Amino acid sequence: MAGGPGWQVAADGGRPEGRSCAHLVLLASCAMSPPAPPVGCPDCLARGWSWVRLRECVTCGRVGCCDSSRGAHAHGHHVRSGHPLVLSLDPGEDWAWCFADEVFLVRSGASGSGTSRRQPC
């Protein structure tokens, strides 16, 4: 589990061990606690759709819905922009996902208190 500035690659069932993330430096400026969730996914709101969970782009701050949502707007933003990392905006979750390297990231030294609990998406 290679680590970076305050973050490390975490086990992610079904994916090989020993994976790394080339984008950890982007997470160095993330606050110690995740920001309050926004009202919703702007793309879904514009279409009158609902969403499952929200993600925030680490590079530009754009909010989008997760892959389990109808629009999968966070992933679509990654495809269009190339921005690799998103943070979960769900209360009680404190993790990131790297689309480019396909790795789940948690804060280094997470106490196991449930703050890095990952929900599917």
C-alpha cells in the first residue's frame, strides 16, 4: 500500500494488491475533514434526475454523482477533463477514488472509526 501526503492506497476487494496512485500529490491540499455536501449533482438537478451519492473533483471542485447514479456525472467529468481524483461527499465517508489508476484511497493512519467507510459507486 504505497502512501502519499496523508493518503494511502487501501485494499479494494477484487483488485490486485500492491497498486499505487500517481496522483496522490493532488490530495495534499485536502482538508482533514471532508467538506459539507452540496445541494446535489448540478447535472442531475438540471435534468430533474435523482442521484445516489456525490463526488467532488479534487482538481477543480466540480461535483457529480457516482457511477451507481443514473448520470454517473463524476465519471463523465473525469472522461472529459482527464481529472483523475474524486472525494466522496457523503457524510461519514472520508475517502478518494483515482479513476486513472483505479485505486481506493484513505487517509494515512485512519483509526478505523468508520470515517473511511466506502460505499459502492
